[in-house]
Amino acid sequence: MSDAVPRVVIVGGGFGGLAAAKALRKANVEVTLIDRQNHHLFQPLLYQVATSVLSPGQIASPIRGILSKQRNTTVILGEVTGVDIGQRRVFVDSSDRSGVALEYDYLILATGASHSYFGHDEFEPFAPGLKSLADAVSIRNRILQAFEQAEAEEDPRRHRDLLTFVLVGAGPTGVEMAGAMAVLVRQSLRSEFRRIDPTSARIILVDAGKRVLGSFPETLGLAATRRLEKLGVEVRLGHAVDHVDGDGASVAGEHIASKTVIWTAGVAPSPAGKWLRTATDHAGRVRVQPDLTVTGHPEIFVVGDTASLDQDGRPLAGVAQVAMQQGRYAARLIRRRIEGQAALKPFRYFDKGTMAVVGKGFAVLHSGWIDLSGFLAWMAWAAVHLEFLGQSSLRISVFVQWVWLYLTGQRGARLIVNHHGSVTSPPHETEMRDAASKQRRAS
Ligand SMILES: Cc1cc2nc3c(=O)[nH]c(=O)nc-3n(C[C@H](O)[C@H](O)[C@H](O)COP(=O)(O)OP(=O)(O)OC[C@H]3O[C@@H](n4cnc5c(N)ncnc54)[C@H](O)[C@@H]3O)c2cc1C
């Protein structure tokens, strides 16, 4: 060790990184946590921001605030761009400096994952993914804007593509988004427009797989499909999306005209594997040892969505619980090494179960031998998500918002927020045509 007090650098303040930092709060180490965002994000509720149920501040908290009482921890807002394994340094870009070297004795990489368009990156501008708060707000803008455009549009033939929403990927995020959008259009928006009928909006959920929620037992996938169909969602399975552009998506040779395509399908890991120049799995995640370290580097740990580890012959899923348990494990192992105690047994994930919510008051839950769908599962889903929100203020505010939505159908954050400050935006095409036709009528 180069210093009397070992330096632990954690890259990423998501589920894995934050769990590791918290688990080191009583250790005799200097912790530096680096994240390119100033907030910890509760990704499982991102779809609720995208569908106007919650506002961004209800699912994210400043990392600095969460760790404010942890005297041995410094938080740095910056983007890590590489690792020098030999010199034990990471390189950090911040708003006014680039490539600043930061030395470590132990490194925990918890940099999560990003979208994958399965080799079709050209789809991205037309089919945004849902991974960050900015993504969620941008998708919320697009959805609400589509209704506003349709209301302003006098030509009813243009309503169809404006009010058709295509969701690509029928995993938990796609299913939850589709269900929440169905409730949004059929309940919250139904009586607020005069020229259009929001309930006529089409929500199409597309997946190349043969069923929705492929990682859940088949009966729960079927229960979710039935629920989605009851909510008016069109579920199209067995065909991948061939093409996406500004006019819509093509599926199995059919063009679906749509102004709003949302990508909830693929996940690509962060570039940590490239930084470390180490073995990765087919998806690019770093292959870690059973103690979550990188081969030949017992001082480097990789946890969460960036890591690849098999358990009982199957790769661990990219879920929050895996990341949190791995983050805590890495911290405990570092602490034991520093304190000269015996090593831990290999990491073993304890699976508490998985859940997905489908619209209002309905969820599916799989935990051990328990498979449940319906209202009870939804209650369990709500309780677990409130519990894991982490901060009491967020828990209370989200709970109140959910109760309000359940009772009244009113959403808390139906705002279109464009981030161009007070710059006057050019009038929209339809507004211009409206104005022109009014002038013609007047003259
Ligand atoms: C929409 C959505 C819904 C989900 N729903 C569920 C669910 O219901 N249940 C569930 O268990 N899981 C769910 N997940 C998955 C879960 O969120 C992830 O498995 C979990 O976040 C992984 O934790 P992590 O610590 O590996 O990464 P993350 O939580 O993604 O954290 C990574 C952090 O690293 C930071 N970072 C990345 N690169 C850099 C860099 N170069 N420099 C500095 N900082 C960097 C990021 O800003 C981020 O804060 C969902 C994911 C998404 C996207």
C-alpha cells in the first residue's frame, strides 16, 4: 500500500457503487466515489417519470447528500475515461479538466449498463431508450407532445401516426411502460382534449421473443399479456423490429406509422472491460472471479451490470439486488483484507424474487416457489419499491403520489419541459398552418 490509510476508489454511484460505499463507512479507508451524475437514480421507477406519474426529484437523490454523514468518503462529479492498471490510477474528466489521475489501492468498478440497439445504432435518434433521468424526461416530452400536436392538427388523417406509440422490447421495462401508458391515455387524459379522443391511441408492444417477460415463469408472462390486452395494448411477439425511422417502425414487413417509438430492448455494458483489457462475456461484461475480482488483479472488483458471473450454471441477471449484494460483498472483502482477516467464501447471490407491474393495481411476482399475479402482487411490488427508495422523504412523497393517482387518476408531473431556457422556440409546423388557415378564413 502506498499510504497508511488504504485508498478505495469506487466508480459509479448506482446500486452497486453506493452499496459498496455505504458498507465501507466504518472501515479505516479513504473512499472516493466518482460518478458522472450528481445523483443516485432509482431506475426501476424511471418508467413512472416517463409516463408522468412521478417527477424526476422523486426517484433520484444527490449522492453527496446520501453520503454526507460518511466522514471517510469524498464524492467527485466526473467521468472516468480509463484505468492504468500498472500504476493503479483512474483517469477522470470533469467540467473543466480532463484526464486527471486518481490513485487507488483498491478499485471497485460499478458503472452499470447503457442501451444496445443490437448493431442498429442508426435507430437511436428515432427510438430513445430509458436509462437516465434525462431519457425519462425526454420520453415524457415526446409522449405529451404527440397528444398536443394531434390536438392542434386539423387533418384527422395525421392523428393516426401521432397517436400510435410503439414500444420495442417486452421485458419488464417495456411491459411496465406499456401498462402505464395505457392507463395514462385511457384514464388521465381521456376528458382533456376536444379535437382528439386520447383513448383511441394505439400502444403497440413488440418483441422478437415468443412471450412477454421472458425471464419470468410462463404463467406469469401469460397473465401479464392478458392484462396488457385488457388495457388495450397490442402485443406483437415473435418478430424483431427491422427498421426504425422518423415515420415509424417496420415489423415483419409491416410498416407501423408512428411518431413515437421507444426502445426498451437491449442492454450494453459500460466500457470497463476495455479499460481493464480483460476477458468479457459475449455481451461485453467483465468476467469476474467468484470473489468479484478481475483475473490477476485482486485489488480490482467489478460489480453489478458491468460484471458477468455465473451461478448454478446460469449468468446472474442485471438487476438491482445483484448489484447491491455484490457491492456489499466487495466492500466486506476489502475490509477483511485490510484488517488481516480470512477471506470470504465466494460470492453467492440470494434471489429475493422479481416483479413487474402491469397498469393500475396489477403486478406479477416470482419469488422461490411463489408465483403471484394481481392486486396482492401489486401491493407487494409497491411495498418493496418504497422500501428500496432509500430515503424517507422520497418514500413519503412517492407513497402520497401513488395514493393520489390511484384514487383520482391525476398525475403529478404532466409537464413538457424543453431545456432551451427562455429562448423563443420557432412556432411548430401545425401551429403555423393553423395560423395560416385562420388568416385565409379571415381574409
Ligand atoms: C428502466 C429500468 C428499469 C429497471 N427496473 C428494475 C427493476 O424493477 N428491478 C431491478 O432489480 N432492476 C431493475 N433495473 C435494473 C437495475 O436498475 C440495474 O440492474 C442496476 O441499476 C445495476 O446497478 P449498477 O450499480 O450496476 O449500475 P447503475 O445503477 O446503472 O449505476 C451505474 C452508475 O455509474 C455511473 N457511471 C457510468 N459510467 C461512468 C463513468 N465512466 N464515470 C463515472 N460514472 C459512471 C452512472 O452515472 C451510474 O450512476 C432496471 C433498469 C432500467 C434501466
